[in-house]
Amino acid sequence: MDKLLELVQEKAGISADQAQKAIEAVVGFMKDKLPGPIGDQVAKFVDGGDDEGGGDDDGGMLGGITDKLGGMLGG
């Protein structure tokens, strides 16, 4: 989660607290809109939990998500 938090802070130019709240809002929205098991997996990945099927040792699936988000945000 630290990597995602830093990414959101940097790209949005906001404080760590604001970035945390933004991430929680997005994850909550995704959990509400996605089918139960998928929403739960998204929350686990963002929280740094289960990275089954993740790639490298630097964040696993979360690293892949933050890389993609960075690309989407111009990073």
C-alpha cells in the first residue's frame, strides 16, 4: 500500500492523509461495484495482502497495479 500511497500523493499533489482517504474511497467503490470475490481480491491487493500470482518481489500484484496506475497518470 505504501507504493500506491506515494504514487497518489505525488501525482495528485496531496498529503498522505488525503491520499489514504482517496485510496479508501476508490477501493470501497470498486468493492461495491465488482462481484464479491473480485472486490475482496482488489482490497487484499491494495492492502498488501495476498499477492498470489503477482509478479516480482517488489510489490507483486500491487506493484503491477501501481505501475499501471502510474502509466495512466503519466508516471
